[in-house]
Amino acid sequence: MVETRAARRRGTSPAPRAEATRGDDASAARRAFGGARWVAVGALLQKVVSVVANQALLRVAAPEVLGVATIRLELVLRAVLCVARDGVRLALARAPPPKDDDDVQRRRAGNVAWAGAFVGAALAAVSALIGFCVIPVAAPHRARDAFLLYAAAAALECLS
């Protein structure tokens, strides 16, 4: 007999049998492996897209421009991501581990994780605004547009 969460909450379901746990463990392992497989495929696709985009950029941009622009733009991107992620990691690492039935601590951990994402996105928006005001429109090689795109990429990465 298959028991549902609703039946368990109502208390109408019989207690789970010990024999069923072996099958449940195998099912959980299969699901975990399936999820890990999708994470690996996503990481592989991200790397492939990154290599293709970098190759296209290297063929279009002049080496002098690419070197100077990359340093400045990567500085903004790494600063935003560092502020957004490291604070959350430290806060979650220092938090006591949640008990099995403590839903409040799980919600707090989720809130802290989302707070870091929104702080990073806000920081990216502020840096885009500063870049928009500081970088002149007539800057060579469309530097203003590149800066705004990097800020947008940082905001999207924070929220992903």
C-alpha cells in the first residue's frame, strides 16, 4: 500500500514497514543520481557555451582593447558575485543545523539565500547606474554598453 503525505498528516495511514525502506532507498538514490546527472550536463553546456563565446570574442576584438576591458569588467563582475555569495555562505555555515521537524529554520535558511541573491542583483544595478553616469557615451569601443551588459550578467548570475 502506498501512503501519501496527506494520509500521513491526517494519521490515517498505517506505519511504514521496514521492508519498504530498502526500495525507498534505491528509489531515492536513483532520483539523486538523476538530479546529479542534470547538474553535470548543465555545467558541461555552460562550459561549452563559454568557450564558444570567448572564441567569438577573441576573433572580433583587438588584443589591446580586450585586455584592458576584461580586467575592468571582470573586477565588477567578481566584486558583485563575491558580495552576494560569500555573505550567504558564511551566514549559513554559522547557523545551527536544522532539526528534522524544524520548518522555521529551513525557511530562514531559504530566506537568507534569497536575500543574498537580491542584494547582489541590487549591487549590480547600482554599479550599472554608476557606470552609466560615469562612462561617457563617446567612450571607445562601446565601453558603456559593455559595462552595462556585464552588470546585467552579474545580476542574472546572482538570481540564478
